Amino acid sequence: MANQPVYKVIFQNGSQVFEVFARQIYQSDMWGFIEVEEFVFGERSQILVDPGEEKLKHEFNGVKRSYIPLQAIIRIDEVDKEGSSKVSSASPAEGNVSSFPFAGLPPGQQGGEE
């Protein structure tokens, strides 16, 4: 089997930011979603356990495919190898600025059409 690419997907889920690694990502047939498959979690020794990664392992345990809304995606990178998955707070360090939610319109339904 050829060396499969690994993708780092960073997305917002409620008040948290998830950073996960997966082998397959693509635009979904459901408009406005990205499909993420084959999640990759580090197989490290059981002596040192990362609570953030364990939380994500538990969250995605048994998940075959995850559909993530486009407006929740922060960034997708193709990386050389998987790293440690993590969860962090989405609240800004200081100030009260946050992104505006964008639902968008499907193609062909821009303003003015009836």
C-alpha cells in the first residue's frame, strides 16, 4: 500500500476547537459539509496519557465518517505524519470578537431568483 496522506483538520465544535488527524477528507454530497474518514490517533505507550487526545478518541470511537459543516472548518493541512489530537477552548484570549456564522446559499439560489 502506498504512503497515504494524512490531513490535520481543525474545526470549531460549540465552544471548543478540535484538532484531529484523518486519512480521508472530501466535500460531501450533502451541500455545505466536509466528510472526514479514517481518524488517526497516536498509538503511544500507556505510561503517558494525553487527556485531550483520550477525550477525542472517546468522542470519535466507533465513528465511521464525520460530516463537518463548512463554516465550522478553521483549517485543513496535509501533513507528513500524524501528531497529537487535541481539544482547546474557542473563546478568544482577550476581547469580544468572534466569527460571524455563515450559512450561505446553494449554487443557483443567489438573490433575485424566484
